[in-house]
Amino acid sequence: PVITEQHPDQFLIQKGKLKLSNPHIQPGQEDVLYHIALGNKSHNLQSLFQDIKFVCMGGSPNRMRQFADYLVSELHINLPSGMGLTNIACGSDRYVLYKVGPVLSVSHGMGVPSLSIIFHEIVKLLHHAGCSDVTFFRLGTSGGLGIEPGSLVITEEAVDGLLRPYMEMATLGRLVQYPSRLDPDLARELQKLALTDPECHCHSTYLSKTMCTLDFYEGQARLDGAFCDYQAEDKMTFLKKVHSSGVANIEMESLCFASYCHRAGIRGAVVCVTLLDRLEGDQITTPHNILEEWQQRPQKLVASYIKLCLNGK
Ligand code: R2B
Ligand code: URA
């Protein structure tokens, strides 16, 4: 039988050195971070990463490289002369990892399973490195609901494809539910900054629920996948119901990101740009150069926030 358990709902942010809530990972024992080709015995993680205060994750390896380059100039980081940024996870071709001063820029791939793996390994990396008070961001793309394409959505709470505010995962033959609420203060601070920062205030920014699905096509009620067994009106009925429940955008990772931040006691925020209005269509037909500019919007907001924090707000 399938038994559903509810993980505790209280939201506690860890202070000081990041602790793991896994008694099986013991100090002194070897821990291989397989998908980023690093380990606590093979590398001096403390000297490499101890100063990390921000982890920024996004789906695409190239976009996270661009973000790292952008941070080098925004934070006035001096790289060793003649050296560009190097991908610290180059020993594996699954994810990319760039370090720019106190910021890690990491790709997480597409979908919850891919994000889940890198999240586990980054939290362990920070723990082995002795990092403290680290804030996580997901910088992403999404489909909007009833808002102008190019808008930013800061997630208050992630919901699944059934509009439930938790991630449900099969563990040891049982379904376990993990709440997916994000830190409300961080979300509000980001929204306030978006409304006041000259880099960001030219486009609209919303604070709302985000729906996280297991698929881009049928999972998001599209009509343009390889398969589709429903009609256009069924799609619209569903999307309108989702919209009226307070969801402003749909993507594929926020549920896991939010629930793992919650479980780990890490301050985290999800900032996504919308690439289209799903009440108007399914296909993304906006020219490439405009999409490129839109995808920099979450980066600009998060970089501004990081700069403020580093300058003591
Ligand atoms: C947004 O964009 C990707 C799908 O195109 C997916 O990773 C997501 O959440
Ligand atoms: N990413 C998604 O998951 N859905 C969209 O519609 C656009 C980007």
C-alpha cells in the first residue's frame, strides 16, 4: 500500500556553518560528489569554496556561464591575468559550476530529477567546505498566465500539476510530501528591488504561486506535443482554473528547489521570466535576440540583490 507522510511544515533558516540533516554522512569519511567530479578527499573543498555566500542555479549551462561573466564585471572581480572563468565541474559533463568571488553559478538541467541531483551535491559541497549563511536562487524561464511576456515572477509557493503545495516523492515504497513554501522575506525584498532598481523597473514583476510540472508539453496543457488526447477547450478550462488559483507562471523545477531549501533550512528564491502568455498560445515564437534579453532579466535582478548584500544593504 502507498502511505503518505507529511514532512514537518515549520520553516527554519539555519544560522552558522551549514549542517546536513543526514546522520550517514560522517566527518572524515570520503564523500564523492559524482556529478560535479569533486570530493572531500580528492579536493580541498574548504580552501576552494569556504567563502561562498550565494548559489545561483539555472537550467542552461551557457546561461550560467553568461551569468558568471556578468558577475565578474558587476562585482569587479579580478581574475588571474590572461585567465577566463573555468568550469570547476569540467571533470563531468553533466553540470557546469563557476565560482565568482562569493557566488557559485551552477546549471541544473531541465526538470525536477536533474535539479534534485545537483541540489544534493551542492548542499554537501557547502557543508564539506564549512560555508555559512548561504542564500540560493533559481534563475529561470517559464510560461506566464495572463501576464505580459518578458515579465518577472518571484515564486511565493510552488505547486505541483495537481495544484498541491508540496513535492511528493516515492521513497522506500512510500509517497513522502515535502512543503514547497519559500522564504517570504527574501521574495518581498527581491520584489521591492525589482520595483526600484533602474536596471529592473522597466518591466513588470509579480509575486505569486508557480506551477511546477513533470513535462513541458502535456504536463503544461500544450496542444503542440507529439501526442495530445484532449481538446483546445479542455486546455483553456484547465489553464484558467490554474490562473484563478493564484498561479502566474509554469515551469519545471521550482517544487523541488523550494522543498529542498525548506528541508535544508536554506534561504532561497525562484525568479523566472515569462517567455509567452499561455492563455494566448503554446509555441515560443519570439525572436532569439529578444528571448536572450528577457533571459537576462532574472540575472540582473539577482546580481543587483547580491551587490546590495555585499555592500551591506
Ligand atoms: C523552464 O524552461 C525549461 C523548459 O523549456 C524548463 O527547465 C523550465 O523549468
Ligand atoms: N519553460 C517552461 O517550462 N514552460 C514554458 O512555457 C516556457 C519555459
